[in-house]
Amino acid sequence: MDLCASTLELLGMVVYMAAWLCALATTLMPQWLTLSTDLLLTESYELGLWETCVVQDMGGMECRPYDSLLGLPQDIKVARVFMCISLAVGLLGLLLAIPGLHLVNSFSQGLEGCRAKRIMKVAGGVLGMVAGVLSLVPVSYVAHLTVMRYFDESVPEVVPRWEFGDALFCGWVGGFLLLVAGLLLFASCLGPLADYYGAPQADHSRGPQADGAPQAQSQKRYEVRNTDHSSRKPPEYV
């Protein structure tokens, strides 16, 4: 196997798993948005997809899950749906890409098995890129709404503002890494099928019957000799 292709697929799988774990942490973290005011310096608030938390300066934290799904803001609902779909698609792509690795003996040897492994790995890479897009959409959407709502120059500085939390930055990193992992897996499949997997490939430059040329010539010569012997007339006896 080509060393470059092997390096690309292994690097892609490592980045893929790290990116999926990063997307999972983004979904579970309550620090999507943070709020701290000058009126109450001892407390700060954190807003996540599943719960809200109050953080004390002394190190304590109290979190409370949302009471009802219907009462959630629209951006939180959209972020929940997209992040859950992104995790499901990313996990499916990861499970499809693992059997397509060259180090995993999942298919029979030969061109058919190599073609099946390549299809599995390409499918895993495509699903990884789709999962990256699905992860970037809700994070960017929440960030955009936060800027539009709270970062207005006409609003006084004393008004409490929700700011970007650590989960948004983690989500951007995870989505970008999912895109990179999908591209790496796809790039590892760009080489020729026979050269990439070390399978034998016929040399078509000499013609379709180049390998069997000596045998065909000897057979033709044998037929000619038989024809010449059969065409001779028997000697006439006087």
C-alpha cells in the first residue's frame, strides 16, 4: 500500500474521532452563552441546550434542566435538532470508515474487496463532512442571533448582555475538524485502485492478447504444419 495514502487515512481517522468527541462535548456543555452583570458580581449565568446554570464566585454551580420543550427559544430547539443529527451522522460515518481502512481485514482480497473498502471509506468521509456542516450551522446560528440581539451600539453598557460561551468555540473547532477528517479520508482514496491496494493490474499497452502471444504462435505453427502434411499427395507406385 502507498505510504502517503496510509498516512492520510490514519490521520483522518484520528482527527475524525477527536472531532466527534468535540461535537459531543459541545452538545452536552451548558456554556453556550454566558451572562455576568455588574449589579451582581458574585454570580454568573450559563445557558446550554439542555439546562441553565448559576455559577458562584466561590466555585459552586447549580444547574437546572428546562421544564418544557415547548417553552424553549427557537434557536435552542434548532440547535438541539442539528447537533443530535450531526452526532448520529458522524457516528455512522465513523462506523462505515473503520472497515474501509487498509489495516482492517474486513473484505476478501482482490479488486472486488479493495473496491468495497474504498466505497466504505469514501462514504465515511462524505458523512463526516456532512456532520461537520450540521455541527457548524447551529453554532453559527446561535452566535449570529446573539450578536444581533445583544451587541447593539444603541444599548447602554450597563444592560446585561449574553456573550459567547466555551461551547460555541468548541463547536466551531469540532465542525471544522469533521470537515478536515472527511477530506483526508476522501483524499486517501484518490490513487489508482490497483496501485493503492497492491492488487495486480493487467498491462494493456501490449494488447489484450500479449500474454498469450507465444502460445498462440506455437499453436498456429502447429496447425500450419498439420495442414502441410495433410496436403501432400501420397507417392504413386508404378
